[in-house]
Amino acid sequence: MRGVALISLLAMLLSGTAMAAERLKDIASFAGVRTNDLVGYGLVVGLDGTGDQTMQAPFTGQSMTNMLTQLGVSIPPGTNMQLRNVAGVIVTAKVPAFARPGQQVDVVVSSIGNARSLRGGTLLMAPLKGADGNVYALAQGNLLINGIVAEAQGSSAVINHQAAGRISGGATIERAVDLDLGRSQGILELNLKEADFTTALRAVERINEEFGYQVAQAINGGTITLDGPATANERVRFMARIENIEVNPADATALVVLNSRTGSIVLNGSVRLRQAAVAHGNLSVTITRRPVVSQPPPFSGGDTVVAEVADIEIQQEEASLQVVEGTELMQVVQALNNLGATPSDLMAILQALEASGALRAKLEII
């Protein structure tokens, strides 16, 4: 019942929150203003014997040999370097919009071999590439690993993951990502984060009302074109003014999200439930084993045999059809609470209600 009570609390919070106007910057973004993902391969050195075992991760030894060769260190052919202080890693980073060369961004370093821990390691210079294959940043630095590992007399305790860490400001931008913000005749595009024709129409009306003339035009439910200035300074001023215009978005699509791994259930304020009858009960199966002795008849020459038989008992709690109906979210949750359903039971009930057409919401299982 604790999980159901949490759902009730969430429902009260949602139902008590009135739909308020939101800034366009919170529900939309300008086309081209986006982050860009970078990825690269590198080596982490300085580990305390917790690195890759080169027999199982040969790429680490190959990478170390290549790096030393580039630094002028000659490794004899066929040398089997048993490196336990080195680990091969994948380095990822996100470059924010308008990042310029010289700026620094955080990186995430993750082991791809069999290293037990990256604690205390240092990432050597690793080039980070974009989707086009060009190098946009270089990463290097000391890793920060959250958690603790303790080992003693064959026993160990681990808190948090040890094979991945972060380097704050660990990558330096070497190449800027080109952005096109309406430089062609000053036309800008505004993309709604959640496409909705009603919200797009309201946004167009508010923008034109704010400027006093036809500035915005809706292309579809998710894209709005803006007739902006041609000069860079005026265009920035224009975009800042657009971002702070407040719009009343349309009601969200009725949605129920079920997390099958954690048992979490989230319902938004638009969920409705048509009249339906639900039977809820629990089925328990008990299996017990008892020995049975098989005795042969006298003078038959047979052997006494001891066997086991299983007694199976099935019990089911009484359950009756109960009518549930609700026009508001709180009524829906209260109706399910009255059935005494746990979060696991709620998942099955909600799926059955959605299949029957009584649940007027989209059911999403993650």
C-alpha cells in the first residue's frame, strides 16, 4: 500500500497545480541551437594494479605500444607487456552550442576492458571526434571516481561503480561547430519540444501580438518560422525577446508510464477512466513434499522403497467485480486504491483497462 499512497500524493500535487503560462524558451528551442556529442578512445595510466589484463584485453597493450613508439620509445617486436596499471577507455563529451576553441567541457571516461577500477588514474591525451569524423576536442586529466572499494583476506566490499568516472573540464575545444542561425534572409525556425497544433497556434498568436505585426507563422504542429533581422546583433536581441514571451501550452496528452523494472507508476493530470468493472484477487500456490514408504508383500522378494509425493494446495482470495469510474485523476487513483492494489497489481489492472478501452490515456511501458 505504500506505493499506492505515493501515487495518491503525486496525484494530489498534479491536480493542485494549475496550468500556467510558460516561457517559449522552456517549451521550444531555435533550430541549430543544440549540443553535439563527441567520442574517443584513450588510455588511463597510474592505476594501482587494477587495470586491464592484457591477455584478455589485447587492444590495451597494442595501444600502449603505439603510443610509446610515437613518443620515441622502441618496443622490441613480440614483447608481451604484462601491464596492470593501464586501462583502455572510451571518452565521451557533449559540446554545447556556440562553444569556441579554448573552452573546456566535462568528459566521462568508461572502461572497455576488464579493469576492476579506474580510481587514481590519469587519462592521457585522447582526441574526441564528432559524427563527421573530425576531431573537435582533446581530453586529458585526472579521473574523479565516486565510491569506495575495500578488500581484506579474500573479502571485498564495493560502493558505487568503479569502472567509470568524470574529469571536470577535462576536454579542450579545438574546433568550433558551425551553426546557421537564420543567416539566409534572416529566417529563423522555432521547434516545439513536444509537437502540438494547439500550442503552436497559441505561440504564433502571442508572438505576433508581442511584435504588433506578422512575425511568426506555423509550418506544422512542431515548427514555427520567424522573420528575424539580418544583422547578428539585432538577431540576438530578437531571439532573446522571443524566448521570454509567455504562452499557455495545450493540455498534455493523457499518459500513464509504467516502469516494469522498479514498479514505478506515473500518471499525468489528463488521465481519465471510463466506467469499468474490475475483479482483483491474489492467487497463492503451496507445494509440500512428504515421504511415502512402499512395503512389498511378505516372502515376495521385493525391496522396501522410500519415495516422495507432493501435496499441492491452491488458495485464492475472494474477489468480486467492483465498478471504477473517474473523470478526474484523483478519482482514478482513489478507485484503484479502493481495490487494495499494490504497484505490481496496478500495472496489470491498468494494462487490462487500457486493452478494454476504459483507460483514456496512452500506456507507456519502459
